[in-house]
Amino acid sequence: AQSVTQLDSQVPVFEEAPVELRCNYSSSVSVYLFWYVQYPNQGLQLLLKYLSGSTLVKGINGFEAEFNKSQTSFHLRKPSVHISDTAEYFCAVGERDDKIIFGKGTRLHILP
Amino acid sequence: GAVVSQHPSWVICKSGTSVKIECRSLDFQATTMFWYRQFPKQSLMLMATSNEGSKATYEQGVEKDKFLINHASLTLSTLTVTSAHPEDSSFYICSARVWASGHYNEQFFGPGTRLTVL
């Protein structure tokens, strides 16, 4: 069975500083990996996804993530955060044509 | 990109009443729609998967008689919370997927519906 672990429930970071949100997954088969962002009282927006190919995936809003198969990780990074990045971030794993399993989320707090 | 809408965006109802939430794919035909529930400060939990024209498949622990799902067309799925109680208060999010052979079939998420049962 698939599972997703987001190691940090909250991450405070100063504005313009870099950030990394950690995600580890477990799966017995090849997977697809996602990062979603949720702003308060809103639905989910896809930041980026890994389906195949290059292990470094670039997404919207300056975010990127690296798929590391040996460490079963898919950490999300941004070199310089902005106050508008304050949100909840969800890592997720899915199999082809199957349901998506979400991690518990990481709340990113941007400090002025 | 593909757009999914939900209606209403928020609803308040009295305990014991039923509430219907609509999920529409606006610019594509969705063979499959998913319904999720999100409690405050928690993750999304899949409730059920509905395929157009067939019965929904519910996840373990989800009462199918409590949460009625209908997927009558390729652009519309509805979730009806029957005899709602305060513990049903939550944020309900749907997603829609179009199936294409040989491709990964991405889910597109709606904006969510906040249900408050008094």
C-alpha cells in the first residue's frame, strides 16, 4: 500500500530565505508524485508533478522538487520565499489510473 | 487548463436536513470524479470514487447511505449529505479526471464546499 509522510507539520521561514518541505513516500510499484498548495478556504492547486523522466521537476511560483528513488523522497524547494507563499502544502502519491494518497500537509509560515 | 467548479461554495444547514453539493467539469468530460473530505488543519481523505453511469465506490468507513453520490453525466457529479449532523461539518472537495489510454490521467480539483451543520 502506498503512503506519504510529510516530516514537518509546520515550517517557519523568513521572507526571501530558501525553504525545503520534506516528503517521503512508500510504494511497491512505480509512482507518480505531486505537490499541491492550498490557500486558506480554497481548493487545491497543483504546484508540480513527477510522472517520469528528469528527476528535477520545476513547477509554478518558482518551486521545484527532486525525485530521489533510492531515498523514496520528493522534497519541495524554493530558493527565496515570499509572503504570498504562506499556505498549506500537500505531498501526494498516485498510481496510474488510481486514487491519490495525500500526506498530512505542511503549513508554511513566512516571517517578515 | 481544466476547470472544475463546485456549488455551493459554502452552506449552513440545520441538523437533520439534507444538503446537495455539485461538482462540475467546465471544459472537459470527466469519466471519473472523486470526493474528498477535509477536517480543519488536516489532510484530504478520499470518500468515494464515482464513474459516470455507474455506482460510486466508497472508501472503507464511509457510509454510502449517508453520503449519496450521483454521477449522471460526464460533467456533473453530486454529493448529498443526508440527515446531516454537526459531525458532518467539514470542507468537501471534488476532483475530476478524464481518462485517456497511454497517458497519466491527472485529477483536477474543485475549490471546495464548506458545510456547517448547526
